[in-house]
Amino acid sequence: MDDTCPAPEIDQDLAQRLFKEGAMLVMLEVPEGTEVGIDYNSWRAGSRFHGVKMIPPGVHFVYYGAAGKDDQVAPRTGFFHNFKQREVIVKKWDKQHEDLVCASAEEVGRVEENKKELDRYLGVYPYKRCSQNAAPRNRVGRPQLFPILTWTMTVSLPYILFLEARSASANLMCDNTLKGATPQEITKYSMDSSFCLERLLHTKYKGDEVGVLGEIQFAFICFLTGQVYDGFEQWKKLVALLCSCDEALAKHPHLYEQFITVLHYHLAEVPEDFFVDIVSRDNFLTSNLQVFFANVADSDAPESLRSKAQRFQNHLTKKFKWDFTSEPDDCAPVVVEGAD
């Protein structure tokens, strides 16, 4: 947050509530020019920057990168934290390791005693923009992901984040066959990933279907804000899994209605340079969504899900000119020419 960065516009009643109940992240001795970010917003620290205030309670991702002599920013390091009401987190810049570390008890005490004087040096959390994504972002806060969320990372993201993230769904791309299954069942589950989804929900999330949405959001945040490409790969696996289910649509309509909401926000947040990769590379998103929309249309899913899927399809067609009605290339009939 540069010294000249204006405070974001916010409703006064909400501002008063966040002022009283919001959390505070104090960052002491952060060098000028350091990149500092929280959720989908990042800034360069000014000479008077001391942190962020009025942070809404919930899970947030904080990240930072030291600036070199040529003004190039180092790879990001960061951590998730489940902020509580009126919580004060105090970090201090370690010059030797170019990292934020926990402040001493004495330094924390001084911050607590001088919160009013410190207030002018704290940037306001950009609530107006981030409030639109609060619901999907806070799905990250499922109990099954708490070991990841509470881990403070002291090395760069590519090594730490996905060491644990992958363990949450290590068997994600599972074998869809059943022991003792009939040939008909084997054929069915080779085309329908519902069995794989059910196993994931029960073995990794203890039946909490929203947990898988938390991991999708976790992977997306790691990719978009943490700049970890492994996050993109994990996101793709989970999206492909949910899009390729048939039976699960009628069994978990609430999960799929929220899945559509999450995808809507993701597509709204992705910058153009990342967006090209997501859409164009192997036609990943368009081809998977085409399967998803076709499955919903042919399923016994409740009308609420069918209607929401149709609205989402219409929105994507209007905004991006995507055609979900033509037959995918791999499903098109093969023309066999006769021998001369």
C-alpha cells in the first residue's frame, strides 16, 4: 500500500462495524517497495506502511515478496490465516531472510498499547471488491483443511503449500471400477465419475460435500495469488472430476449449485493472461463444461440446479461466445472412406 493509496469506499455503518470487530495484521519494518498482498489485492509498501486493518473475520491469504535493487520482486511467500474478531497479528520483517516472522512478546505488547497511534499507518482492507468473493473464499475454512490453513510458511510457496494440499486428495484420480462389479457397472463408472467423487467425499471430507469446494478454492487461490502452477493443475483435476459426474448431480444438487457459483467467481477474477491458458490450453474448460451442461440437462437433478446451470451456460455463451451446443471433436462421427 503506497502512502498515497486512497482508502477504498465503504458504507459507513459497515466501516464502523469492521473498525470495532475487524482483525488487524501489523507488519513491522517492512522495506519500502516490498510487494504485500491479502486475498486478491496486492500493493507496494510505502515508507509509512505498517500493515492492514479492518480485516473481516474468516480465512484470508497473506503474501509478500521482497523487492531487489532493480525493483524486481522475489517469488511470493505467504500464509493462510483464519482471522478472528478483533484479533491482532503482529509480524516483523527479517532482513537476513527477507521474510515475515512472529514478533516478540515485547513488540506485541507495544503494538497493543499503541493501537490508536498505529492506526494511521495501517491500510484499510479492500472490502468492497473482496466481499463479492467472501462466500467462495471462506469455503477454504473447512475443518479438513485446517492443518494447511494454520501453517505459517517460512519458505517459498511452491515447496510448502502443495506438500499438504495434495495429501487432501492424493487418490483424487481414482480407479472408477468396483471390486466384484459387473461388466455393466464397470462400463458405467468408466464414463461417470460419481463413484470417484463419492469415495473422495467420504474418505477425505467425512461426507462434508462442501469440503471439495474448499479445496477447489484453495487450489485457485494458490494459483492466482500465490503464483503456484501446481495450484492450477489441482484446480483442473477437481473441476474435471465434478464436470464428469452423472449420478451425483441428483444426489448432491446443493454441491453443484455452489460449484457453479465458485466457477462464476473464478472466471470473473482470472486476469487475461491466465485466462488464455485456462480456456485455450487443450480447450480444458470449454470441453469439460460442455460435458457438465449436457449431463445436467439429461439428469434427474432438481429444477433449481437445472435452471442455474442453464443460466450459467447462457452467461458464458453471451460473455465469451462459447458454443456448448456443437458436438465435441472426440464425440463426432468418424467418416470412413471406402477403398478405391
